[in-house]
Amino acid sequence: MDLIFAEATPPGRGGVSVIRLSGTNARLTAERLVGQMPDARHAYFRTLRHDDEPIDQVLAMWFPEGQSFTGDEVAELHLHGAPVISRRVGSALLSMGARPAEAGEFTRRAFLNGRMDLAEIEGLGDLLAAETEAQRKLALRTASGELAQKALEWRQLLIEAGALVEVSVDFADEDVPDEVPNRVFEAIAELREALQRELAGFSSAERIRMGFEVAIIGPPNAGKSSLLNRLAQRDVAIVSDREGTTRDVIELKFDLNGLPVTFLDTAGLRESDDAVERIGIDRALNRAKSADLRIHLSRDGDIVQELWHPDDVIAVSHADIYESDADLTLSAVTGHGIDKMLGIIGEILRNRVSSAGLISHERQRLEIITALDAVEGLGGLPAELIAEKIRVSAASLDRLLGRIGADDYLDVIFSSFCIGK
């Protein structure tokens, strides 16, 4: 592996800036800047020099090949966090033959060197992108290898079943115990149950990763934009007494007790002769239909029948002006009922994710479906065909972890990583 480097901390002024080197001669290159490097996984305080000019006082660390994140030899230089220092060190490394790392290149090397499997890398990418506690927890489970461990357990059932089938094929003329075929189908039944259970939790896990959408819908001047502004605690939507002010869908990302939620302010639903407003209404209907939940907001507690779902929330607005005996009344002016509404929405969404599994990417879902489909309906098939279907299923689990056929996914996965990771 050629020598690459990158600033592993966000660019800009800060307390510390970390420059990471990975590849051939990482230690020797670092020693040309700071002198003798410490023992593995220890740190030395050194003066960093280039061309006999002192540049900074740094902490230097070194990780030998096979014992680093990437699997290559790795050196780290912890600088003071001034951009001019990072640029100066980067120029020095370029002059010594190192090259800047591409986005995700350190993690790609970890995969190529067998330090991480593809599912762990997807989990790491999700962890880097996590914005809420629920996203962090789900991503960390995958990044730490929990999905990989499950896949290995599933694969072990296939190995056991496949070995027993091969025995019945290779020694068909011998005295093979009667229980061999029974155990084959028992192992396959265990596998099918486990895969079906994981698939059942995909939708919930995907919503945690991608986030929920909650659409605020209702007639014009129902207070939808005012409610969004109250949630944001700033003016993100235009509020006016004039009907039809909202023409497009306005989004607000929100951390609802650890769950990622995007609230959608939509155009008031009514018949309109204004062509632009009709476009906004059509967009509102489409987004509301695809949303995970809808808040039906009005002054009288009416609902939009064509969009109604039993889990939806009904709220009466303008509680600071009008009295109502509705279960949920809101005031964007005083904040009345806002916490209650968020509590109701949070409970609904938490119930939906209570069965979340580990797979949250479409690629993972498709591989598990392939593995499951391959071992469906094996009863009555000849042993040779059963053996082949078991091999197909096992290959899908290998692809899940990136052991085979991973090249098609690598560029897509690593393109979302930042420089230095």
C-alpha cells in the first residue's frame, strides 16, 4: 500500500488537529519529521521539523502493520489546531512522497486488509452520520460486528445442513443414519425463522437510520406554519393571515427523544384556481401520503379523510383564542399542548421501532431475501439440488459481509465517507 495522509479532524481552527498516515514507511516518514517514534500505541511529545525549521510541538503515535485501524502501518501526528500548521505539515508530507487520501480510503484499506467486513463498514458510515441517540445505538451495533456475528451463526447452520446433505450424496450406498435428512430440514427451518425475523425488523431499522417524516396537514390558516416555527423556535416558515401563503413543503429536522423526525409544513388543502397554489397542494398531498405520520390540524378538529390513518394525530389549533373540548389543543403562541403532542408522536414512533432489527440498508435486505428464497420449499427435492440451494444461500450471506462480489458496492459506500476516515 502506498503512503497516504489526511487530516482526520474537521478542518478549521480548533484545539487539536490530527494528521494520519497509513501505508508503506509510515513510521520512517513520521520520524523524518519528529525524530524517533515511540513504541507501538505509545505517545511521544516531539518538536516537528521540516528542512531544519521547527513547525510545531506535537504528540506522535505509531501502530505497526496488522495492529492498526487500516491494517497498514499507521502513524498519527497530533498538532495544534491552526489551519496553517496542518497545511505546512501536509506540504512536508507531499514533498516526502506521500499523497492525500481520498474520501473513505482509510476505511477501504481496513476492508481490503480484512480488518472490517462490509456490514461493519456500513455501520461505521451510519455512525459517522448519526444525529440522534437512536441512530447512534443502531449504527454502533452494526459497526461493532453484531450483524456479522449473526451472519456467521446463520452460515454455520448452512454449513451443518450442507455437510449432512453431502454425506447422503457421497455415501448413498452406505449405511447412512435415518436422522441425517431430518436434521438438514431442522437446521434450514432454524435459518428461515432467523432470516424472517431479521427481515421483519428491517422497516423499523431503516426508519431509525433514515428518519421519520411527520406531515402537518389541514386547511389554510390552520396554524401549520406557526406550529412548525414553534417547534423550530425560530422563523423557518412564512406566517400570514393571507390564505395560500405556503406553496412548497418546508422541512424541519427534529430530535424527538433520540428519534430522528422531519416535520413537514405543507400547503393548506383547499380548492384553488391559482396554478402555483395547486402545485403546492399536489405536493402537500403526495408528501403527506408517503409520510410516516400526519398531524391533522384545524380549528374545529376536522381530518383530511383521504389521508387519514388510524395512527394519525388530530389537533385543534389556536387554543389561545378559541376554547375547545378536544383531546389535543395547541397554541403556537403560548406553546400550550406542544409537549403533549410531541409525547403522543414519540410514543407512536417508539412503538413502531420496538421490533427494529440490525439490517437497515437495502443491500443487506436483498442479500437476506436471496438467502431465504434459496432455502424455501426444499421438501421433496433430490439431495443434489438441496446441496446447490444451500450453496446459493451461503453465497448470499458471504456477499452480505463483502466476502465475495463486494466491488460493485465499494465506490457507493465509501463515497459518503469523509476525508481522513
